[in-house]
Amino acid sequence: MDNSHTYRVVFSGRLLDGFDPAEVKRGLASQLGLSPEKIEAFFSGEKQVLKRTDSLERATRYVRMFARAGLVTLVERPEDKARRKASAGAVQKVTAPSLPPLKPWRIAWLYRPALWFVAATELGMVLTWLAVTGALLVTLLHPDLLVGWMFSLIPYAPVAAAAYAFLLCFGLLLTALLLKPLLVLHVRRHPRVTLAAEQEPDLFAFVEDVCDQISVPPPAEIQLSHDAALEMRFREDLGDGLLKGQTVLTLGMPLLVSLNVRQLAAAIAQAMHGWAPCEAPRTVRLIERLNDWMHRALHQPDAIDRRLERLRAKARHAAPLYDSLQRLIAWSRLPLRLNLWLTHLLARRLFQRRITRADAAARHLAGNADFRHMLEQSRVLAYAAQKTIPTLTRMWRDRGELPDNIAMAVVAQASYLPADVHEHLRQRQARHIAQTRALQAGDGQRLAWLDIQQEEGRYRCTSDSALLFRRFGKLMHSITMRYYHQHLRLPVTTKDLIRTPPKGSQEYEANHIIDCYFGALYADFTPLGFETRFSQMPLDTDTAIQHWMLSMALMEKERSKARAVMTALHQCDDDLVTVSNREVMHRAGYGSYLGELPLLKKQQEEIFATCREYEAKYEAALEDASKAVTPYIGRLAATLALLTIPEGQARIVNGAQLHAEAEALVVKAGARIEHVYPHLRELRLHTLLLESLLSHDSPRAKRKLRDLIVEKTDDVNRSLQNIEVILRSVPFPFPSPHKYRNVMDWVLRNALPAGDATAALDRGIDTFQNLALLQRLVVGRLCAIALQVEKAFALKASTA
């Protein structure tokens, strides 16, 4: 079929303001007749084609139809598709150069002397370049040297003065161009989280075990980052780092969560093998640091380059002048190009030896197949990170929400990439290495070397990494908050973060059943009246069915009003968190992060009064929400009432067992959790504010911020104590391989012991999130039992 004249209606995942994503997905599923899994694929962020038509008018009509459903769609014209195909063809014609096969250094006894020679040569050339530049600068600015030369060579004073001015300006420009590469000496790193051994003993034991396998000293420190790779480096402190040889291992969270333990062992072994004492890590590090700096100076724009590009875009009539400046900058980089060429000539085989030995150590632990997967996964996740992270600011601007876990967002983005992306990325990597004359080997070269060097993995652990590392979910969340605040400068709070449970999990199934049963009108810790409504259940079948039919009629009648009430509740909740965060940030002296100037005392008092006003609005919205879900709870209570009647139990498979389970869920968990609702609301707000304060904490933090952190820590601990007193006697209602003493034991199973602000935040997040999850599991299971009862009594058929 020829699609060259077809107009396509394209959707990229954006929704119009005011539309609920869950409702939009359900409407789209019924409108297009697709399964929920295929509908979820439409919201992956990739461009999806919803409709094809031969008429522009019909395509526009589809756009309006999807807009009424809440979707932002665009019409892609045939000429756009032809232009895209032409550009894709042009890209494919640029084939990647084939890199030569690896030829590692073979003479073992000469390896370290050769590295020292390369390091001395490279450092000598850099120092020579700096010395020449410094001598030129001294000559130009010395009060006597240049002036004396000019007037001794040119007797006519005006000509000598003009020549001196010309040489001074030209020399200063040349000196500035020669010193320009120093602008990229500093590397801006993403925010990182340092782990303590007492917090993550499993991880430290795992890394030490891998180091023991490859005979490398374990790192002194382990950090987590958002990069899709593993990195080893010396500690920043000169004494502990370069002199004593203490190292820091940085684990990229996207790579960490996407590998099993055998593959992760290979990645750690590959990163750490070069830091064995026999591998001359200090010399290698010096060469790598100098090469990285020169590559940045040659191939990455610095502040001057970006400024010139902006000026060129604004003043197009002066484009030739800016082009001349760019050529001068390129000529000034010739010493760096010469140094890189010489280093590549001298050190290429030395670094190939280091790479192949590290790969051999990794393959020894993981085997060829797992090592190959680690290489492919690292590359594809790095590519996915390039596409994911730059879109976060735009996502915040357009939708006001962000992923609560950047690592999982990157992994999800990578899962949508096509199957042929690995070959494309290998070619792009090979092209980059050939152009920049980089020292590292390409993955294509390493895979070719791998095919002739078979190795069976011998590391004993092959389970998923999620089974080994327990608290990475919270660690990823902490890194994500730091990244938003410190790197992207976005004033994000937890209410702005999107959490999606993994498909197939108990939480995912519970959320799906609740959405079906409550029509997306369920909210965590909205008063449901478990004790009252379930204690007033009818005692005969006919009365229960009548109550069920009355509840269904009320649901149909009040559905639009209930949706408006729940929307108002969510809006009041958002407003309360926003104004409370604004108040606490101004009290800490960090109002600039919210884009505001410091406030006067009267303005701060106005914010305080506004917070109390929004608290009252939120309480009123909670009462309205409780009334709005009354028909849904009435339907649930009437359905479960049929289980309490012997006649009803007889009509249902395992009726007596379901009755005992439902009664236990209602009495032992649901009703008791409702007793702590007020404390949970306070805990949530205090935890959000404490998290926001801690995400701005740094060695340069103000004293007011530290005092406010202590105050909010006390608030969180006080709310936690009230909740623990009430729930210490509540048994855990679900079967589990681990015997939990009570609900709080399950809630705090991975939380830090009581202590500082970090421990209070950890316990607060655990308490709120796990109790919300527990209540959703309880309500979801009750809804599943109710649906089973309704099916047995054919209630849906009778009311259709």
C-alpha cells in the first residue's frame, strides 16, 4: 500500500490541561478498541500514529475529536514524511569507519615504563604550552620589554607607538585564545548520593567480594548517580586520594537496576580492574585526565563558544566576523590537536592492553553472554538518558509533574528503543572515536575481541539485583529530588512526582481493580467509614440487593458531582502543599529557589495566614470527598453483606473463606488505619517539607535552614510516635513468608532507626507510603471479593 499521500494524526503523549490521564486512557481504549497494554504504549513519550487518512479535512476532524477526549495531536503532512525520509537516507549514507582490531601491548615488563614515558611526554607538552603562553603574556605586559624593542627598531615615535599598540592587542588576543581551553577544566557533575556501609551492608559486601575475585583493593567510598555507567576515581582529597590511593566507586542507577547480579559483577570488575597497584592507576589517571580535558577543549563548546553562537544568531549581518573568530579559535587549538595525535600514537596499544585485561576479568566473572549484554545495555541506557533527562524541564513546564525516579524513567525509555538501535549506536560510537582520536576502544572492537576469547562465568550469584539490594527505591528517589533542585533548579515537591508501580505487581493489580470499582474517585486516606458502614450491613439477601441497587442508582446520579468534588480535593491538596512549601522555604531564607525575592515580615505573616486558610479549605474538601464516595462504599458494603448470610455464602465458591478474609481485612486493618488519618495527613505534610529542606542542604547552607530542618524533624518524629502507638497492636493482614509482629513492623521493615533528620525522613516516607499501599491492597482485595460476589449473584446483568 502506498502511503506517500497519507495524512497522519500523530500523538506524543501530551494531554490538555484539566483531563485525568486514567479517564483519557479508558476513553481512548473504548474509542480505538485497543487493549490497556497498547494504550499504555501511546503514553511512552514516543510519537504514535493514531489515524491515517487521505484528506487533510478529515485529519483535522480527527484532531478535534481527540482534543475533546483530552489528547494533544498534530497532523503530519506527506511532505513532512518525505523530508524526514530524505534526511534519514542522508544519515545512513554516512557510514561509520571501521576501527582496526585491538592490538594490546604484549611486553609486560615494559608496560609501566611506557606509561610513565607517555605521561611525562603529555605533561611536558602541556607545561611547555603553558610556559610559552605565560612568557608571551609577561612580554606583552612588562612595562619595558616590548616598548624598548619597538622604539629601538623603529626610530619614528608615532609609528613605533602604533606598532606597539597593534602587537599588544594581537598578542593579548593570541594569549586569550591560547588560555581559552582552561575554561573547560572544571567538569560539572550530576548530584550524587554517598552510601554508608551501615546503611547498605549487602552492597558493600558484594563489591568487596568482586574486588577479592579480581585482587583489587575495595573502594573507600561508594556513590550513586544518574549516569548509565560505572566510574572509578580517586577521592577528591589529595592526601587520601592520589597519595594514599583511596578510591570512589560511582554506580549509575539506570545500569544498576537493569542488570542481574552476575552482569553487575562484570561491570564492577571491568571498572575496577585497572585500579590494581600493578596497573599503575595514578599514571593512567593522569593521562586520562589530560586527555579528557583536551577532548572537551577541542570538541565541546565552552562559555565563549556559546556566547559567540548566541551573538551570531542575533546579529546575522555580522556573521562573517563571528566566523573569523571561530577560525581563529580553531587555529589556536593546534597545540592540543598535536598533543592528542602524539598521545594516540604512543598510548593506544597501552590503553588497549588495559581495556582487554579489564574485559577479561569481567568475562571471567560473568561469561561472554552476560558481558556482551552488559556492554549493550550500558550503551543503550546512555543513549536513553540523552533523550530522557533534557526533556525534564519541558515536562515540568508543560505538565507540572515529573518522574519520581529518573533511573526508572531512563530504563523505561530504553525499553521502547528499536531492536536495531545497538548497531546504530555502535556505528555512531566508532565514528566519534575515529573523529576525536579517543584512546578508549569501541564496543565493536571489544565484541570482536570477545568472539575469539571465550570465557565461562564463574561468579556464583545469578539472581536479580532487586533481590540483593533492598533500599534502592528510596535512594533513587533521594537522588531524583537532589537532581531536580540542585541541577535543574526546579522547585519540585513530592506531590509533583509520578509513581508507577511495575506491571504485574500486587500494587498494580490493586490500583487497577480500585480504578474499575471506584471510577477513579478513590484517594488515599479519604474517610471511607469502614467501621460504620460495615457494621450496618443488611441481614438478608433481598435487603442487601436493594441496598446495592440504590447505591448503583446514586453512583450514576452523583458521578459528575463526585468527580468535581475529588478534583477540588486534589486541587486543595496541591494548593496546601504549595503554600506550605513557600512558607517554609522563605523561613529558611531560600525563597530564591521559588523565583521570589526575600519577603518582609508583613508579607511572611500574610503567607502564614494563607496557609491556615488553605488548611481549612482542605478539611472541608475532605468532608465533601467522604460524602462523594458514600455510594461506592454503600455498593461495596451491600455486596459484602451477601457473604455474611449463609444463603449467600452457599452460592459463592469458597464463600465462608472469602467472608472470613473480608471480615479480617475490614476489622483488623481498614478500620484501624482510619484511626490514624489525622496523624497521617500531618506526617505527609511535614515529610514533604522536610524533604524539600533536605534537598537544599549543602556545606554552605544557611543557619536558618539547619534550624528549620531540626524543627521539621521534631514534627515528623512526633507524628510518627502517635501513629506507632495506635498501630503497634494491629496484625499484618496479608500472608507473607516473613512473620511480621504487627503492621508497624511491616511498614518500617526497611526504615533507618530513629535518629537524625535523614532517619526521620526515611521513617516518615516509609510510614506514609506503606500505609497508603496497605490500604490500597485492603480496598483492592475487598473490591476483588465484591466483584466475585456480584458475578455469583448476576447483579451486573440485572442492572445493565
